[in-house]
Amino acid sequence: MLQEYRIPFVGLKLGTHQFNYKIDSRFFDEFEYSLVKTGEVSIDMELTKQETMLILQFTGKGSIYLTCDRCVSEFPSVINIDERQIVKFTEDENLEDNTDEVIVLSKNEHEINVAPLIYEYINLAVPYFNRCDEPGMTEWCDKEMLDKLEKLSGSSAEETEQNSVADPRWEALKKIK
């Protein structure tokens, strides 16, 4: 699948070439354990072909749906992508020189698949903490779930404070100051 993300660079002339991709849930379905399941992202890729390398510049904008870490509801999150990838060609059969910034391909290669790169850049744009209670996002928050979690947590902040005041061990520790 994902054939439209394979670029046969052998037939391209030296210079700059533009590619546009519309990413949707079909794209994310191709990756089994994807953090992102749905979304709409528009990716513009500029491929600059040189004699010994390709320079891929990815820019993208769109929204993806994430699951809130607190209330477990799904909410949209806006992402922006601006990444660059360099692809070098080598005659050496040892292709283990790949790094985060540079992909090394054999001179015998004739195409590059950019789907894994696009997938990686979208996942890198996912925030570390996914919370729908941020300003402007509260309409997505599942208040019922938060209420249930509060009930199931056992004690509220007031009860914890009352217990600590009533416990003589805490009083003894406060006197140490």
C-alpha cells in the first residue's frame, strides 16, 4: 500500500520538485501501533535533487485527534511540521551510516518511500501530555469521566488535609522547624 509516497528519483532532473500529500485516517491505518488514528494533515514536500544527494524539505499543517490523558475523550490538536531530511548516495555496500539527519542509499536504489518519514514527523508533533482541558479546548473535556475519577480516587483534598491535622505524628514533625 502507500504507493503514492514512493518517489522514483532516478527519472527526475536535477533541481527542485514539489510534492503534495493529503494525510487522513487511511494513512494512519497502515501503521499498526500508531499514536494517531485519525486526522487531516496537508504535507508539502520540496525535493531538491543534486548529483550526490537529495534534500527533502517537509512542511505541513493540519489537525489530528488525540486521546486526553485525563478524561480519555478524543479531541483535535493542531500540528505544524517543518522538517528537513538529507538522502546521500554511496557506492559502498555498508549502508549503516544512517543517522537522524542523513539517510544513506546505494547508487543502485531508484526510489525513496517518504511515508515512514511523514509518519515520524507527525508523531513527533504530538505533544508529550495530551490534555483537552487547555484554554479553548474545554468543550471536548468529558466532565462525567472526571467526576467518576474523583469519586473513585477515594479521598478529596479536604479529607487529606483533615487527616493530616488530626494525626499527632504530623504535629510532631511540624514542631521540628
